[in-house]
Amino acid sequence: MARITVLGGTGYGGAAVVREAARRGHTVTSYSRRPPEQPVDGVTYVTGSLLDPDLLAQSVRDADVVFEALSPRGDMVGKVEGIVDDLIRLADESGVRLGVLGGASSMLVSEGGPRLFDTAESAPEILPEVQTGLDVLETLKSAPETLDWFYVSPAASFGAWVQAPVTGAYRLSDDVLLTDENGVSTISGADLAAAVVDEIEQPRYRRRRFHVAH
């Protein structure tokens, strides 16, 4: 069993990973600014801002894997990038594996084709969030070779507002966006969390990105 720390562990994606990891018997600690509405039995919840360098350092301490699922929205716009920079240093120094929940905009719409970001028009209000996902992936690619990291790109439609069923199954891709027969790309929080915890338990994507969809 692994000691798994989830940053943003009460948000949609982070909470799903917390639940799945705890269900499988891992030692799970969640860090977030707000307490959970429905705490998971056996999970340790720490409340505070990860912009506090001491709290961020604490989150890496005594962990085998740190999974960053912070939302770069609202007052966190433009700040997640700096947190990831610090996490790279802290995780590398401690020999901790670092996982990041990113976005789908960097996915290719077809083999050898353009990125989703270059073909889909994003609403102005979400452009900063999209850019954070793109920037963080590039930052991880240039991280020290001693750092063991993975980056998860969910389906193009992913979030609490998406009507995505829990199927108990998922598909994986390296760089090409996965869609169904209708051209729709979705994944539920629970099924994405299963993919993340599977990767923690049996690493396949070391220093690489992978994409999860139904």
C-alpha cells in the first residue's frame, strides 16, 4: 500500500481519487482550502492554502506519491504554475512520485494532427485554465530526469457538470484524443480516478502523459 497525498482533494477530480485510493486500502491524505462535504472514512484531511510554502512542503513529506488536482480558477488563476514548480523541487529532493491532473487541450485530434487547443474555440473565461494545463505539461517535460512524474489528461468533457456515467472501465491513449462513435469525449470522475490509482499501483507512464476517456 502507498502513502498518497492529494492536493485539491475535495474538488471533483481530487475527491474521486481520494475515494478510490482509500477504497483500495492506501493511506490517503487530502489537502484543500475547504473541508469535505462528505469525508471518506480513514482519510486524513488537512485544511489550508497550498500557497503557504510550509504547508506545501508538509504535503510532500511522508508521502510516496503526491497527486496535484488543484483548480486554476478564481483566485488561483496564474498560481498553480508556481505551486507545480515548487512541487517539482520538493518531490525530486524527497524521491516522491508526482502526478498532475491536467487538461485535454494538448491532446491531438488525430494521429499527427493539430492539438485540440488549436481546433476548438475556448471561451475567454477558461483560457487561463487551459493555458495552465498546457504550461504545466511543458514544465514537467523539462523537470530534472531524477523526478518520476506523470500527467493525466482527462476526456475533453470532464467535470461535475458533465453527464458521464460510471462504467467501471476506461480507455487510455498517449497523445491522441479518444472519442466515442458520436465523436464525444467524456470520462466520469470515478473512472478517471480508477485509471489514476491503477497508474500509482502499477506504473506504466513514467515521465509521460496519458489520456483517459470512456
